[in-house]
Amino acid sequence: MKRAETIKDQKLFNNIIKNGKYIKNSYFVLYSSKKEDPEINFGIAISNKVGKAHLRNKLKRQVRSIIDKNRNLFKNNHNYIIMIRRSCSEVKYAILEQALIDLLNQ
């Protein structure tokens, strides 16, 4: 995931969460909203309650890797926020990857 594809603006981040559509499973909550640009933008959110910093960073790296591998599943001209739930800390990478792919296919 390139640096230009990340959502850093807090107002935009909160606006997507407040006004966007969402779907969820036991590991992730995926918010999405349409935009006019043809690019795809991503934001990743994880709570401090999930664990210590090294665990949160590991989970974010894994989610970025899943996004890079499965870029074709994301629709163009959309913003996405992926919220990582606490249950992600106890499962393996392959399960996380399949859960996010299943969420995108819904």
C-alpha cells in the first residue's frame, strides 16, 4: 500500500465512519464510501485495547499485506476504513486473510 493511498485526515476518516456503509464479521469492520476520484484510499484503525504497540503494528502490517495482495477486490473511486477487532490478535494470518476476503466479497 502506497503512502499516497492512506487516509490521514481525521475529518475525512470520521466522515467515512459516520456516513459510509459498513459490513462486519468477527475480525473486521469495513466502512466504505464513494468519492469522485478514480483512486482507492485506505485507512486502518485499531484500538489500544487490542494489545501492546508491537502487536498492533504487526496486525496493521498484516492487513496492509492483505490489501496489497487482493487489490482487485476493492472497487475504484471508494474510500475504505478497516477497523481491526480484538479477536484478530489470537488468530493466524491465513484466517485473517480469508476473513477480509470474505468481507469484501459480500
